[in-house]
Amino acid sequence: MMEIGFPKAPDMHRRYLISSGDTMSIKHLEAFEQDLKTTYGEKQAGTYDVHIVARARKIHQSLLTTPFTAILSVVQIFPLLLSSPFTGIRKRQQYPDIILTNGPATGFIVGLVAYFLKIFRVIPEDAAQVLYIESWARIRTLSLTGKLFHLTGIADMLLVQHEQVAKAYGVTNAGCMVVKGGR
């Protein structure tokens, strides 16, 4: 998705928050970062770091135990949204400009933490804008994470990839955003 039109960004830092056990996302982000370096060169690709956080909800996990794992996830995400990857004069850019997520539950928790940081004025209102992109596999309804973002209004923008879903929920249809198959 990000391969098309990604600008040279020597001053851009990307912070990846990956749920524990999500090895596929780690492989994809490493391949993406390598593509950036190959395309733009080491200095023009920007920098990145990766942090593994507790999964907010495991597949088929009981809703009764989900609050406990979600709280652990919040505790780990909170400092990552507040810490700057930069030092010296660049440290002033402390907070993320945008949070791009496609879920699942941990993505919602990241958005929720950013929302509360803004409500309590810990971070500026224009920082940490949340963009949620619903899975292309959702052709009729939003996922649980998509429904949570939609109902709470926590996401600054919610995109879907099918017109039927866009019409059903009154959200923006971005069209198909899958540009590369499995690596």
C-alpha cells in the first residue's frame, strides 16, 4: 500500500508497533523498509524503529478476559506514543504526526491511547491523527475494530476498500489498496 508514491523522506521517522506473535507483519515491514533503502538510498529513506507490544485481544479470546490483556497493551503503548525517536534539536518533534492502522484490536488501543492523550492535552490536538484502513477482505460489513472506530469517532479518518461497505456505514471508499501480493 505505501509503495506507490512514497516520497523521499530523510527526516521522516516511522515507528512500528507490532502485536506480540505477529511475525508476518515484521517480515512485511522489514521488506518494505529494505525496498525504501533500495529505492531511495540509505540517507533518503528516513529512519524507523520497531516495538513489540502485548496483543490487546487474541483470536477467539473470551470477551471476559479481554480487558486484562487490553490494559497490558495500553501500559506498553502509552510511553511509545510519548517518546521521541530523535535527540538534540530534532527532539522537539516528539509525537507522531499520523497513526496508520489496519487493526485488529491492538490498532484500536493505539488509537484510543492517542485519543485520551489529546483529550487530556498531553499531546497537541493536531498530533497523532488516526487513519484506520479496513481490510480489503471486509466486503459487506466493518470488522469489530472498524465498528469500534466508526461508533466512537476516535479515528480521524476511516477508509474502506469496497463501495458496499462505504455506503452501508457512510464512510470513505478508498478503493482497492492492495498493490503487492504476499512476499
